[in-house]
Amino acid sequence: MNNIPSLATYLNSLRPGENILLEYNKPFLSHIAFYIISKHFLNKEYPIIIDDLLDTLYVYKSQLEFAGIDTKFLESEQVFVIKVGGRKEVGRVVGKIKIHPDFYVHKENYNRVFMRVLKSGKYFINIVLGFDKRIALTQDAYNKYSLLLNKSRYLGNKKRTSIYFVNTGILKGSPLALPYLEEISTNVVMIDKKDSSVVIKILKSPLPELNDRVFEFDIKNVEEFVRRYLK
Amino acid sequence: MTSLFELFEKFKPGEIVLIFYSPFSPHYSLFRSLLTYSKEKGLDVIIDDALDMLHVYKTNMEYFGIDTKDIEDVKVIKAGGLREVGKILERVNVEADAAFHLEKYNEVFNKVLEKFDLVLNIALGFDKLLAFYSGSQQDLNVILLALRHFLGNKKRIAVYFLNEDLVTKIPGAVEFLEDSASTVLRLEKNEKWVLKVLKSPNIELLEKEIEIASGSES
């Protein structure tokens, strides 16, 4: 019944350079997933870069606080927030980029900040929040697909492993985005809900034994799991 | 039961072969098999690498435990993108105007082909080009129509790898491409992953299924 330890094993199996796509369509648990993943890697003393697109981190932080979960970890010296668009600064912000209407200018602006953080020589976990909204809100098709098709740029860069949180509902209006992201990512994981259970499906993994694995546990156990990561 | 190599053996110069796959299918194994087959046959390979897809293939293959050591030697025509993989013979930008892009690509492609009698031309990222141009029906039509201009060019056997989940989201694109191609193959999952022949000049191959080893098993 208790699949939770295997989930931690799964997170430990991720290798430097990989891209993980974390899909959900009911946003009821994405902030919890964000919390668990952040704490998991911070506890292992891996620094985290959070790409905060369009104030999504503010939304996550608020939801965590409503759930009574301490969000002090966002101020930790091991957390580096790169703010892309939006106004609400949350966590330790190390760089701010305004969204430029021309994708190529934006790309260079982002790259400059990202490489500056990476240069410290450490291995980072890069959590990307709000990319789904960024795609959905980019009207011009040329910019939208330039932005999307640039996503393989850091794939295989062993200084980081990135985890993209995407709400598949938000991407419905840009139907080409999800199949592309699913293709380039080395791991695709879906979080869903079935009655009072949380269902986590590994849709794609380089480890044959994990492919198509389903972890299912009662929502009540999530609290237990979160408690384990409280320290 | 036909084997993969027996199927490849039947590809004729001038053919356009489409391979439809999903983001979760073992298309990297199939790509690997094509490279190995060409090496054994002494057939020159030229990869069309649109929008960094060879980088995506190679990197994914590394994580999935599929041999990539000869990929750095493979000849490449690069269209757009930043990540260089293989021996890049020529490079074209992906222009905002599809007709202009195509004109430049054709120029470069013909120049490269002059040096060869016959090549296996593996196109990666053609589907991403379709996505890139999908904002304009006119540009999209230009790219879709381009495929049939290549049909019958006896200096090449062309194999297009296409993410089916992506192409099906572009209205009419799958039908248009299938209509232009001479052979259409699809990776499908039954009990195991198989490559199914949906269209072929060899009637006896139609509906045939060839088992594909997935990921690190191969």
C-alpha cells in the first residue's frame, strides 16, 4: 500500500542533464508536489533554481500557506529564484527578466541570468513553474513556437536537471506544445486524482522497470509524507 | 515474419518513407537500427536536423542506453537550432517565411547531393517545422507541399520521423503527408511495440507488423 518510499526512490533515480515533465490537469496537488520535490532535493543539499514565470511561485506559496505548510525554505541560501515576468517577488530572487516581445531578445536575457547562476559550478535542480501560462499567453505564433522549440536547449547539460510543472488544461489552447514537451523530456510523470486517491503515473522513464509504473496512495497519506519533509 | 532489415531492404531510391511515433514509443531504437543498417550496407546517411532534434535524439538515446558513438560522425544538414551534433555539411536558418526557407534548403540540399550517388536521408524535426509554421496556413501549405516535390528523386531514400501526437493536432497534415509518401509506417503498442506497415508499394507488406525492442533492452 505504501508506495511513498518508492516515490522518493524515483526522485533519487533522476540523473544530471535530464528533463522531467510533470503533468497535472487538476491543480489540487501541484503545490504539494512542488513542496515535496523542493524539500527532497534541499534535504539532499542540492541547490534549486526556480524559474518563476508570471508570478506562479506566489500562487504556490499562498496555497502552501493556506494548507498550513511552512514556506521558509524559499528564503534559503540554496534557493535561487529567476523571475520571468510578473511582479510579486517570492523567495530569494537572484535575477529578474521582463518578458520581451521578441523571443530572441528574451532568450538571450534569460540565458545570461541562468548561466550566471550555473557558473557557481554546482549541480542544480531547476524547477520551472508557469511555462504553461507563458505558452498560453503568447499570442504571436512565431514567438510561441520559437519559445517552445527552444526548450531542448539545456537538455543533457549535466550541471542541471530540470523539472517542468505543466497544467495540461492550460496547454489545451496550444495543442502542439504538450506532444513536443513529452517527446524531448527523458521523463514524463502525471499526477492525477481518483476518488480519494492520488495517482502518480510514470509515463516515460529511461529505467525500464519504472515505465508505466503507477503509484497510488490515499490523500491522507500525503499529509504524512509532507510531515516527513517538514524539517 | 519480416525483420526490420528486410523491410529497409525494400526501400527504393526516390521513396518517401514516413515513420509515425508517439513521445512514448521506442523510435530511438528504430533510428539506431536505420543507422546500423546503413553502415552494414555501406549506404551514406545524411541527416536533416531541423530545430535541434538530432541533439534531442542523441541525448535521449544516451539516457535510454542506446548506442550513440557513431552519431558524431554522421553527416548533417542543419536547419535552425543551436546545438550542433554530427558533421555539419551545411546550415540554413529557419526563416519566418516558409517559401524562403525552403528555397535555401533546396539549394543546400542539392549541393550536398552532388557528391553522392545515393543517400539515406533521415529527416528529424520536419514535424517541428510544421509546428513552427502552423500559425500561417500559407506557410504550412508550402512545407506540406514540399514533400511531394522530393518524391522520385532517385538520389535519395528519404525517411521522415514524425511525432504523431503533434502532427495530428495540425488539421489535415497527417492525411496530406500520407498521401504524398510512398511508404507509411507506424509504431504501435499491442502486447509489445511493433512497427506496422500502413502504406507500401509492396502490397505483400501491407498490415505487416515487426516487433521493436524498446529502450535499453536493445
